[in-house]
Amino acid sequence: MKPRSSFQIQKSVIFALVLREARARFGERRMGAVWTLVEPICHLLIFTLLFSLIRGRTVAGVEYPVFVLVGMAPFLLYRNTALRLMDSLRENRSLFAYKQIKPLDTYVARVLVETCISAAVYSILVFGFAWFGFDMAVSNPLQWLTTLAIGLLFAFGLGMILALVTHALPSIKPVIRMAFFPLYFISGVLVPASYLPQAMMPLLLLNPFLHLVELIRAEVLPHYTPVDGVSEMYVITLTVILLFIALGSYRARRLHLISTKNG
């Protein structure tokens, strides 16, 4: 048998983990595949109905369902990525008996699976919206993809930090999950950031998800103007710092992650 390089082994490991993750998400639970599509549709229907009753059918010059979808899809991707990475150690612990598989491999596999699922769901919703006559064109596609990638890297770093923290303190997992609920509202997913309390804006702008959602909307919707203070450089800087801390902490504790049963 021809010996394989380290890169080939790594590629095979991640590919196998991706298949395992996809099967776990869809193969054993039939509702898993359905829920990935039903969740954003439920969000859209409920909040579109509420907003239409309160303020009308348009916001920032576009139909409200389009406005929500553009911000909601990336936020759900980032939230799900961070939370899935947080649970990765516990759900894949039996695999660490194989020396080729490391916790970082499971993180990468989960990010790939979550990204593919979100891309598929978003594509289905976009085609559905276009079928009903909504304008789903992207104003600046290259910048849009770049911002999405930066946000995914941020979610990757955040997920690794959460995995390390909850490995040491498993009891705080419910608190972390609950923390994403208020983030959903203060990140400008449902309304423009300009509708949020202006007196609290300096504090709200510390939230990187608010920057990401505003930037993504500005790159998709041609006439949308982000709130003052939104900066892509802020997100990039925070992402680099977060990845540095996450990867450094992981390297320092990688053997402890495999040898203990916390998380």
C-alpha cells in the first residue's frame, strides 16, 4: 500500500467526519432535514405578520420579508455554527480514541456541514421569493461573499472559545444558548439598526453581529445605508483576535480535551 501524506490523511479524516455529521443531522432524524427549512420560514412568517400589522409591508425601501431574510440567514448560520462547535467535544468524544482524529477536525467538519446546509436553505428561500416576484438580486456579490466569510470565521473562533469554556464549565451551556436570544433582537435582524434605541447605540455597536448584519444588508440591498459606526475593520480585528485566542487555547489544552469527559 502506498503511504499517504499527512495532508491526504487529514483530508480523508475531515471528509469522513463531514459524512458522519451529515448523516447524524439528516439520516437518523427525519425532522432534522425538515426543521432546517421550517425554522427560517416560521421566523419570516411570524415577524412579517407582526411588522405588517404595526408598521406596514416595507422597511428601508424593500419588502419586509426580503429585508428579514437577508439579515436572518447569516445570523442563523453564525449562531448555529457557534453552538454546534460548542457541543462538538461531547458528541464526538468516542472518535478521539483514533489518533488521526483531533477535536479541531470535528470543528472544521461541523463548520463545513453547517455552511452547506445554510447555503442550500438560503438558495431554496431565494428561489421561492423570486418565484413570487420579490427582487432577490445582490447589489455587491463579491463584497457580500467576503463579509459572509469573515462572519463565518468569527463564528468559528467563537464556537471554539465556547467549546473550551463549556468543557471546563459544562453547567453554563444553557446560559450561553439563552444569550443568543436577545442577540437576535439587538443585532438588527428584524429591524434596521437605526430603529434601535439611539441612546444605547455606543453599547450596541460593541456587538459584532450587528456590524455583520448591517454590512451584509448594505451589500445586498442597493439603497440600504448602515447605521453610523458600523465598520468591517472592527469585525476583522475582532475575528483575528478571537481566532488567535481560540487556536492558542486549543493548542495549550488539546490533550486535556481528549483525555477528560467534560463538556
